[in-house]
Amino acid sequence: MNFRKKTIAKSEISTASMPDIVFLLLFFFMVSATMKKQDDQVKLKTPEAHALTEVQKQFLIKELHVGKPKNSSLGIGYKISAENKMIQLSEIGHWVETQRATLDETYKDQMIVLLRADENVDMGFITDIQQELRKYKARKILYRTLEK
Amino acid sequence: MRIKKNRSEVTVSAGSMADIAFLLLIFFLVATTLSKDKGLMIQLPPDMPPTKTRIIDRNLFKIHINSANKFLIENEVRTNLEGLVDEMKEFVLNPSNSSSLAENPEKAIISIKTQRGTTYSYFIEILDLVKEAYYQMYGEKLGITSDQFRALDRDNPTEMEMYQFARSGLPMNISIAEPNKK
């Protein structure tokens, strides 16, 4: 008796390229996720609080850092740093104006100044900064704190 | 003469590579949190010469912090701040209609005054408690906790309505007095 020979044609999809596809995805996410640049002109440790509010519109936030300079040749007292540059108290007004200019017309008056200050700063210095901000009509202040 | 080579092909299965790569992908997706900036928000008063308004003393809850970081709250020296949140809530809402507490929540003002030498973290500690007191009051109005109140999504119309209802008639009057000149 003659059996007809069965033809077994295995149709397999090669999975060898799967890792490549997944790696491509991984790289896409890694590239598209932009890390937030940390301002590292000053050293500081933010205080902790519990009743925190979250800002919905992140683009309104402009950051000011208050801490001790990392580069000790710049002095040992508390200094202000903005956009990775050390600025003087008297330069805050100029900084406010330039930051405000980056916002859309409708949001210009809603700018939020985020104050990331070291927990050991004197309130005198903070108040001086606030007086300066008030002069230039940047009146929304967000004291950056960590979650307790 | 031909010698038959014994060829045994060694292959590593590449099928599980995909799983490894997926694991990596998922790890990175989970590990990267897009952190929103959080903190304590206040609004500074406009830069104008101070206008004199008479505020009746009973409507003002005074908190002073001196340059030695000691608290003076309602003219009493305080060392621990336990129960301050409840005191502030009682002051603002004045459920017993006491003549020494605020006339009504709209008129109540909580004033924080610091000196130039006060340390920032003590000021933040107090501001945190004041905010917490108000958030608790808002939450209680809606029957939720202060954390739940803060988590309300203001883009959602029903939650926005809840938010506005809670805040109506109960403004967050926090006054941050300028320290005296040196």
C-alpha cells in the first residue's frame, strides 16, 4: 500500500526581529523623554510640608533657586540662581521681564515664580526677593517643598 | 577520503530576547515619573503704599516667629505646634460664637509675621499648618478629607463645582507681614 506522503509545511514567523522592534520602542521613549535640567549652581535642601498644591499648567512656572554656591570662590553666603546663572537681588526685575516675555499673551499675568530655597535661609533674604518680585508684578509665589 | 564532520550547531534561542527587552521597556516606563512641581502657593499683595484699614483685633489670628525661631501665637509663647490646626479652624469658623474669635469666616485673617533672622523652614512649617487648616475646613464642608480635597480635578466640571462650593464664603486670608526693617 502506498501512503501519500504528507507535506508538512511549517509556516513560522521569525521572532528574531522582535527584540529589535522592542528596542526601537525603548529608544524612542528614552529619547523623547526629556530630562528636566537641574540647576546646579547652588546647593540647597528644600523644606518639607504636607498641604501641597500642584500646578496644573507647568509652563507658567519660572524657577528661582536660593542656596549656597557650589563654587566656593563665589562666596559662602546665600545667593540667588536663575537659569543656571547667579544673579543679584537687583537683577530679579530684569529676570522677571525676560521670563514674562516667553509666555503667551493670555498667560502673561499668570506667571508663577517657584522659589526653591534652602531650609536654613533667613526670612530677611526671602522677603527681599519677594519685595523685588512685587515691584515687577510677579505676585504668585510657589514655595517649593518636598512631600512630608 | 572524506571525513564526516560532526557538526552540531549550537543556537541560542532568540525568542526570549523580546521578553527581556519588554521588561526593560516596562521598567523604564514605570520608573520615569513626570513629576509636577508641588509646593505652597501664596499671592503677594500688590506693590502699593500700604493703605490703612482697621481690622478688628478679634478677626486677626497672629502668629509671630522671632529670629530665635520661637513662636508667639495669639500672644502666647508656644513651643509645640500640636493642635494649632484645630485652634485655627475654631478661630475661623467660630462655632460657639465666642466674642474673642473671628466674627465670620470671611473676615478672619491669619497673619504670619517673621523677623529677618527667622529660618525659612520654620516659616514653611507654619504656612503649611495654616494651609492644612483651610484645606481641612474645605474638606469638611464637602465631607471629605483635606487630601481628597486637594486631589480634586478642577478640569472636571462636577469636581470644579465642589471646589467652588467649598471655597465660597471661606476665603483663604493669609497675611504675610513684612518683617521690620533692620
